[in-house]
Amino acid sequence: MKRGRPAFSQVRLNMVELLDAMGSAYGYEIARAYLDLFPKVSMRLFYYHLKKGVELGEFRVDKVKKAQGDYSWGTDVERIYYTLGDHAQPQGVERVRDYVKRLQHDKN
């Protein structure tokens, strides 16, 4: 019997579905969509699964951008954009696709 945590995670599977529909997005953008669609998780758990997903090849760091703004910690922020990795297995959940289409429509 294997020891330790199982590699499967429903949270990460939901994140794969979101990234499949979004294409590329930075961590907080994915987290906001996640919290609208799925049961609430802590930001700490969310970012843990982003990091773990990169290690497992489910996610891939697409690019890193610096952005300027007026944040509580200063004027700069580093946004890490993620895409699906080679080991991601999205199921194509219709509810997620509809939500992302609505988000994109609202932006325009």
C-alpha cells in the first residue's frame, strides 16, 4: 500500500476544467472563478494545488508579467500565468465553459 497523500485531488481537477475553458490565466483570476463555481477553499490550499499541479505536469507556467498598481503591499505585482500541461485530463464540464463564456462576454 502506498503511503502519503493520494495524487488525485478534486480541487485540482476543477482547476484543470477552469484552465481548459480559460486558456491562460493568472492565479488570482483562476481563484475568483473557482470560488464562484465550486465549494469554497482557502487561498492557501488553492495556491498549493497550483504549485502541485505544475510539479505533476497538469499545469504549466505560461508567462510571468509585472503589473503596476496601487496595492496594499506596494506598487508592483508579479502575475504568473498558467496553462494546461501535458498530463492534464480535462473532461469538458459544460457548466464551467458556460461560466467562462459569460465572464468573457462581461469583459467586452
